[in-house]
Amino acid sequence: MDRAVIASTLPGERPGSPPLTCGERIPIIGLGAGGHACVVIDILRQDGRFEVVALLDRDPRRWGEALEGVTILGGDDRLAALREHGVAHAFVGVGGIGSQEGRRLLVERAALAGYIVVQAVHPRAVVAATARLGEGTTVGANAIINPRAVVSAHVIVNTGAIVEHDAVVEPFAHLAPAAVVLGAAHVGAGAFVGAGAVVREGTSVGAGALVGAGAIVLTDIPPDTVAYGCPAKAIRPVGAGIPPSQPRPRAGR
């Protein structure tokens, strides 16, 4: 990517700057520049169809830095300028434990600015022919999504996670690495299932719930509830029991 073109999208950009081009590949930008962004960048590079040309992040201290060789150009206010330069595709590079509200807001901002939020499916993931993936879904390396599973829009199926046959994962849920959702189980919108946790067949994790790492879910978990243990038990409402001096869990960028 031409440095002059990148510079033209920074504050003080020149009128009439040339559009961003990437040869045969599709230019794409990332919203958020944390650890999850690194994972998605790697997936897109291995996919081979996209060239990640820029990242946006709300932390001004990081502007001008590079992550995985991609420049962090500025904040979300750069969306319009990059769209004018011909970039029409975006991904959300925000993961995090707890509330997935941050990812939802970024998707809304991207859509309002005219971007298509793409799927990012690692070449070493296994997705059955009859499984259904929604827009903007991320599927990590060695993840498995089996027949008739439904993975809705903007879900993260992280490295090595498994979604078994006939399971349903609702929008903006996050399955952490090695999480397992067994047959006909249901994970509600915006829920988080921690690393190595197992959701038993036919059970439900409610919308916005947080299941701790390594938990074994044998009975339904109510919405907006923190649950952990073997078997998993509802411990408290999400966000409750946190000292006022401590930040509440949220998606990191």
C-alpha cells in the first residue's frame, strides 16, 4: 500500500487524493486494534481475497502505530474518509470477555458509513455444507461447525471451538477458544461462553449471559447471568458484585 495514499486519509488529507487500491485483492479496514484484531488479520491474509489497509481505534495514543504491519490511522471518525477512498469492506477486531455491546455499536457505525462487514473464516476451519453462517461472523483456525448448525450474524467462533449439529448461536455471541456447544443447544444473543466450556446438548445459555472458562453447562442459564463451575451454576447477574472502583467487563479494542 502506497504510504502517500495512507497519509492522505489522516487529518489534513489532500482534496482529490487517489482511491485505495490493492491490485487483485479487496481493500478492507478493521475497527479495533487489540488482540482479536491480530487474529482476524491473520485469517483474512490466509483467505487471500483481502488486503487489510488500515485499522481504526478509539485510543489516540495508538494512532500512527502498526499492528501486524497495518497502520492504526485514527478513530472511527476516519470511516467516511476511507469510504470515499474506495474502501467498502470492514471487519470488527474487537473480542473481549463480558458485554458484546461494543462490537454491536461498531457494526452499526460501519453500516451507517456504507461498509459491508465481512465474514472471516480461517482456511483450517471446518464448516459443514448445511451449516449456516451469518454476515460478519468470525470462525477461527481449527473451529468446527457441524451440519444444520446456525451461527448468526457477527458471532465469534474462536480458535478450536465447536458448534455441533442443530445448535443455534444467536447474533453477537462469542464462543471462546475450545468452547463446545453440543447438539441442539442454544446460545443467546450477546452471550459469552468461556474457553473450554461445554454447553450440553439441548440446553440454553440466555442472551447476554457469561459462562466461565471450563464450565460444564448441564441446565439452562438465565439471560444476563454469570455462571461457572462443574456443573455450571448461576452466580450473580452480569455486572453485579463489581466494586465501584473497578471497570465493568466490556469488549476490549
